[in-house]
Amino acid sequence: MFEARLLQGTILKKALEAIKEMVKDGNWECSSSGISMQSMDFSHVALIMLNLKESLFDKYRCDRNVTLGLNHETLSKILKCAANDDVITLKASDQPDEINILFQSSNDEKTSEFVVKLIDFDGEQLGIPDTEYTATIKLPSQEFQRICRDLSQFGDTVVISAKKGSVEFSGSGDVGTAKIVLKENGGIDDDDKISVEMDKDQPCSLSFANRYLNHFTKATPLSDTVTLQLCPENPLVVSYDISNMGFMKFYLAPKIEEED
């Protein structure tokens, strides 16, 4: 028996909105420690990971590991039927071919139940190697979303350059060039804080496809802050923390500059 009751049902709605355009289907792996999903995007360029820990749920039961093959567009449409303050409960048997989704209003005056058939999704689980990142940047998630949106007016590539004390985002195209520099601050409020941690103070500069970054920023409603991790010849990691009880991560390979 699998059952997961989420008081903050809006978290699940926001997570689906962030990934449904990049990942059509996914295997949601349910275990005693929580729920996880990993999948490549349509173009097999970006990797998306979602993790919801058992502690995030008001009630959580998973007698044995269960795999739920779900179509994300269908699931997103169903979750839109829930009010933002509805409690959402997911239920499935130990060998499921369907999942029950229950919405319960905050005043207990309305309940809605949906039964969704599961799909067979042959998704490959990729191992994520341990990496010592050259730069780890933390900034407000809304600021990162704004930067990616603004730079989309200046070409399809964003260059992220980190050095001790600051990070620079830049782009160039037919209309001109743009450069946005954020400096470390000592803000007391973590939500507004900007930090740049460098390994051995070695500068790092990599280029990425901005259309993917803009897709990633759809996870902004999940967290007030976002963490970027850079390392030469390795994928960029964009991480959104979910109330310290889960996360959504995106991995994006850097663009290779063609030599003349």
C-alpha cells in the first residue's frame, strides 16, 4: 500500500508546471524515504530530477517500493482541478495499474477523487557522478528568472562567468550585447542574499542555451532562492530547495564553442 498526504498541495502543482513542457512522461519512484523522479527532456539535452522527502508529507506510507508511470500533462491537468489550499492525497496498491488522487478542501466541505491509469515508461536512471564544483552561486530565484528572461532578447546563449565576489551573466546577438553583474552581499535575509563560493578562487566561464534556462526558471515558485553550480566541461546544476524537505534539480551541458 502506498499513500502520501500533502497538506501543501500547491507544491505538487508547482512542480508539475515546472517540468511538464520538458518531460512528457516519468517514473515516480516511491519508497520509504519519499518520492523521486528523474528523466531527460525531449531533446536529451537536459536532465530533470525531483525529490520529495517523506518528511514533506503529513501522512506517508509505502509498504514496498512502487513505480508510478505518469503522463505529466495529464497529471498537471488533474492537479489544476485542485484549489491552492486543497490537501492532496495520492494512493496506490503495491502492484498498481492506476493511482487515486484525492483533493480535500481546507474546510472539509468538498472532496474530489480522480483515478488515473498508469503508463509503461521505459526511463533510464542515470548515475550522477560526484563533482567538485568550481563555483557555487546562490541568489534569489526571481532575480535569476528575470535575468534569463531579459537576456533572451540578446541571442540564444547565456554566458555565466563567476569569480571571487561576483557573477556575470551576458549575451550577444544581432540587436547588441547585454551584461548583468551581481556582487556578493551580506544581506541578513537569506532570501535576498547573493553568495559566490569559488574553489581555489579560480574564475569560471561557461556558455549555455538560454531557452533551457528559461524552462528551468518555471520552478521559481517552488523556492525563494536558487543555487547554480559550475565546473568546466561539466553540466550546470540549477537547484531549487523545497522547504528543506525536497528539491528540484536541472542539469544542462555547456555549449561547445566551435573553433574557426
